[in-house]
Amino acid sequence: MNWTFDYFWEVLKGFFPAALMTLQVTFLGILVGVGLGIIFALLRISKNPVINAPAKIYIFLIRGTPLLLQLLFIYFGLVHLVSLNRMTSAVIALGIHNGAYIAEIFRGAIQGVDRGQREAGKSIGMTNMQIMRRIILPQAFKRAVPPLGNQFIIALKDSSLASAIAVQELLLHARQLASATAMTMEMLAIASVFYLIMTSLLTLLANATEKRLGVSDHRA
């Protein structure tokens, strides 16, 4: 088949809704992952074994099994308990998967804050909750920005696995067009360009955020 400009533009336009779906799945998955990550990071650093143990088990199980397996388990397994559509299943799976890695990122960032600052907070009468909220977490978030940026890029690429349960994202759209037109390499190449653009923009955003925080520290 000859590639005219009009035909190429029609094909390209069809990728935009799929790219938007990829971004939606990624954004919502990251949102769920960050929420879970903060919660389980705080549980993980607790010295109480009753609180600490569930966090350890969650992180061990999720990091030790593939995302695709988790996605299929949620979509085909939980459907017997609750009604989940494809999009919701993909968001939950991506969120749970990223939550385990983000929890470890936050745990490392929290534990990286100098212990002297905790002691300083106690010396002026602050409670443990106040110290965590006003002193530790703001610094931990700043320390966590570089690894979080990397994890968000991984999440964007991992969203392609949602095609396994027929979520209409980039990879599935490319595969469907490839099947219909017998131009597999061309359609996969277009999908690759979309992924490269999105990951590059996300990288620039992460670098700009990191630079901004660095400038803030320098001024301080």
C-alpha cells in the first residue's frame, strides 16, 4: 500500500485517542500508586511488627511477580467478587504495582532525612505526627523526586500491558491496525514515536521539577 499524505494523516489521527487512553491509564495508575506508596512507606518504617508486616508482605508479593500476571489476576479473578471494567482493572493493577516500588522510594527518602531534625522537632515540643508532617515528609518528597520521575516513566511504558485485556491504548491500536493493513512494522513504529514523545516530555518535566527544587535549596 502506498503511503500518501492523506492516508498517513488519517492513520496518525487514529492514534491520538489511543495515546490519550494511554495517558489516562498511566496518570490514574500513578495517582493510585503514589497514594498506596505513601501509606505503605509509613507502615514500612514503623517499628511495630503488626503494622510493619503487612507492608513487607505487600511489597514482597508485588515486586516479586510480573505486572502482567497481576493485571490478569485482577481482571479475571476479582470479576467474581466485584464488577470491574477493563479500564478500572488496568488502573488498579498499575496502581498496586507502582505502589510497591513507590513505597520503597518514599521509605528510603524518609529514612534519608537526618535524625537530628527529628530530635530538633522533639526539643521544641512537636509531636511525632507534627514532625513527620512538617519536617520529614517535605524533605522526603524533595529527595524522592528523581527516583519518582524514573518510576513514572516506567509506569507509562508498563501501561502497554493493558492491551492484554483489550484496553484501547497505543499498543493495542497499533496491533489492530497492523492486523487490518498487514503493515506491522509501520504501525509499531508510529506507536513507538508516540511513546518516545510522551516519555521525553515526562523526563523533561521530572528534570525541570528536580532543577526547580535544587534552585530552591540553593536560594535557601
